[in-house]
Amino acid sequence: MLSISQSTGYAVLALSAIHAESEKLTMARDIAEKANIPRPYLTKILGRLQEAGLITAKRGQNGGLRLNRPPETISLLEIVKAIDGKDWGCGCFLGLPGCSNEHPCPMHSFWLKTRPVIVKQLENMTLDKAKHFTEAGWKFRSEEG
């Protein structure tokens, strides 16, 4: 099954946990607890999101994190590229290093047609839409425990 990396999934959870109001900051420890992400792993993810310009971090006693834009303007594709790199999804579907138009693998033509559809879907899905699902997931997880 094709999917984005676990790191990107964590990034969506982390961004969903950040308060949408720009004046209110969210602490990294609160994100780690709410999204159930190990703190050292979360720190790396937050660094990549900050480098991509999706969040701003303020250090100090009154510090925390904020989204740089409203959630409805942040696409999942931006998050995928921030975490997995700009060339995400450009490689061979089967992961074969020699696959190319000249030497296609058995999945090459399928992937050439399917990849743009997936990219478009990620581009059209925004953080505000994904947030509803992540919040439901947190509720389901907390009810289990």
C-alpha cells in the first residue's frame, strides 16, 4: 500500500494540535502529549516545518509555536514536501533504481498516470479538513486507553 511517511503523518498531527489563532502559542510538550509523538522525534519534525515556513517558534518563558498561515491555506502537499522532500513520489513505484521511461518497471505506466492524481488530491486537501479527522483519532485513541 502506498502511503506517506510516518514522519509526515506525525507532522499533520502536530500541525493540527497548534492553535489556529496566531496570538495564542502552543507548547511543543503539549503537542507531543496530545498527538502521542515522542518529544525528540517531534523536535526534528518541527524543525523541518519551521524551515519550510509553515510554523514559527518563539523561545523563552512565553514561547511556543504558531502556524504562519491559517490551516485552510496549508495543503497536505506542502506538509509532505516539508517532511519527505520536494521530490516525494517522483521515484519508481516499486523503488527500483534503474526504472525510467527508457527502462520502465512493470508499474511505470500506472505510476505515471496515478502520481499526478495523488499529488492533486494532496494539494487540494488542507490542514483544516484533515484536522477534523485527527481530532477524532485522538478521541478514539484516548477512549481505548
